[in-house]
Amino acid sequence: MPGAQSCVAPGRIVSAQAVTRHRDQWVEDSPPDDATFDLTGTTSTAYPATESVFAVGTDRPAARTCVIGGVVQGQADDEKTWDYYHDKYNAACLKIIATGWIQVHGLRCDNVEDGIKPQESSVNANDTQFLVTGTHLTRIRDDCMENDYTVGGVLYDNLWEQCNTGISERPSRDRSWRTPQSETLVLDHMLIGLYQTPHREDGDVVMGENALFKWSESGNRVVIKCSTFMVDAVSLNGTDAMAFPPGTVVDDSGCPDAPSTLVWLGGGAEYPAWAAGIRVVTDPAVWTAAVAAWKAAHGEVGAR
């Protein structure tokens, strides 16, 4: 994947936002090829909404699209259930559709339904890949990444602090396909933590969460490198839903002294599902320290 420098390379069209606060959706539905949208200093309070707060390429996807920065401060009510927002306001912080490649750098999302939603030009087109780095997501009421087009790519150095589901690669029930064997989803120096939100279950409201991965036979092959995860409860969908995707590979050759770790806080010493051989610990301080280190490295000391 191209590095962040490609987003501002010679020949690219770099556009910065003049309006710094948005109450409505910000959208570039038909961008030109090789466009970079710099949202640094832009804050939106547009969620709850039925359309994704930031959206690029939703009418005519372009080649090699990049989004840098941007803050979404969602206004969802913490007391309302997952079902309420999923049924009425099922929108993402950022929806981005492009060919060739997609890059997202430094996006900040809080208190929305879904976090980042990458898509190819059409179902199973296999015509793009993504690089997502330096993003910070909190209070994501559904998927921190809704990757239901099963786009391959790299997630590098992101803090997804509070997700009801970490990553989804589950197309809708009437669609499925075979993802190319060569296509992977790489989690490299990732931090993904789950958190509980109100859910309606059999007429009652209960607190709970789903799982790190919501997967399907269409999902990518997962490679995990030097990453930390936190799960604090048994999934509302049972322990089977808590397993890592089949065939997940853990490659900690780049961090032998700090291997990938799953912090399990749901009771008992053993994580109740297959965890791909990742080290499991039960000390919450491991997660707290990892989060604090990421925030310090990214200038967010003292931030939510």
C-alpha cells in the first residue's frame, strides 16, 4: 500500500475545507481522480443522520482517494438502544468509495452508529484496497469498521477504543461471494476495544456488546501484527460469535518483546472462544497502558 506521503504527492488535487463546523453532511459525491480531502480543523455534529456524516465517491467513485483529518462529534443519546439507532440512523462517520486505493488518516469519530465504511465501485469488484492509519474511534454503537464489501487492506496504528463490534465483513443475507485468496485484511499495531450499549432483548433492555469480528465466508484472510484487543463481556450473540475469523494468522516477528495481546475482562482466565493463538491476559492495566501510550504518541494526552 502507498504511504501517507502519496496523499500530497505532486500531481494530486489537494482540497482543504473552508467551513470548519458542519451541522449537515459533508459530501464529495463525484470527486476527481487523485483527490485528497484535508478535513483538518473540520468538526461535524451532523449525527444522528440517515446519511454518513462524511462521504466521498458515493455517486461516482474516483481513483486513488484520500481523506486526512476531520472530527465527528455525534449527538446520539447513550440511553437509547442499539436497535433504535441501527433501525433509524444507520450511518457511518465516514463512507468512502474509490478505485485503485483508499486512504484515511487521522480521522476522529465519537458517538455514531458506524465508524469507517470503505467500499469498492461495485459488489466484489476487487478494484480497490485501503490504508487506514492514525484514526481514533470512541462510542461506536455498531461496527468500528463496516467492511461488508470485504475490501482488502491495511489497518495500521489506529485506536478504536470503544466498539460494539470491531470489524464487520458480513454482506447482507442475499449476497455472498468468494474473496480472492490473495486479498488480506492486515491489522498492524491496532488497538480495538469493545464496549457495552443498551440492546433490546425479548422486550427487555440489557447492556451488552457483540464481538471483535463479525465474519462470513466472504470475509478476507486476516493477518494480525503487534496488536492489542480488549473484550469485557461475553457477546450477546454467544461465545461462538467471539471467535477470531477462521484462518487468522498472527505475525509478531516485528515485536517479539510485545506480542499481540487479548485483554479478557469477562470472567475466568480463559477467553471463551478461539483466539488464533494470541496471548490472553486478564489485567485491565494492560489495555489502559496501551491506550495511554497511543494517546501520548498522537498528542491526545488527557483526551477522551
